[in-house]
Amino acid sequence: MSAEESLARAEELLARLEQTRAELERLTQADDADKALDVLTELSELSKAIEEELQKAKREADAGAEP
């Protein structure tokens, strides 16, 4: 996977993260604690996936910059 593909994937995940954060906000206002905990877990998983994609992009960019 190229650095650009990893960055595109990270952007997709970031959009999902924002949608999930909005869902968490809605659940918080509705006092749905059980579902909010599920959403927090999803947010954590999305954050990790974004970090992994950014690390892949960095490695690919670094590998492409080597002479």
C-alpha cells in the first residue's frame, strides 16, 4: 500500500471517527450509558486504526525518500 493510499484510508477512518463521536454526543444527551460505552470502544478502535494508517504512510514515505 502506498503512502497516498494509507493517507486516504486514514482520512476515511477520520470521517468515521467524527460520525461516531457525534453518535456518542447524542447518546450522552439521551442518557444511554450502555450504548455510550460501546461507542467509546468503537472510538478507541478507530483511533488505533487511524494511527496505524498514519504510521504506514510515514514508513512508505520514508522508504520512498531513501536514495
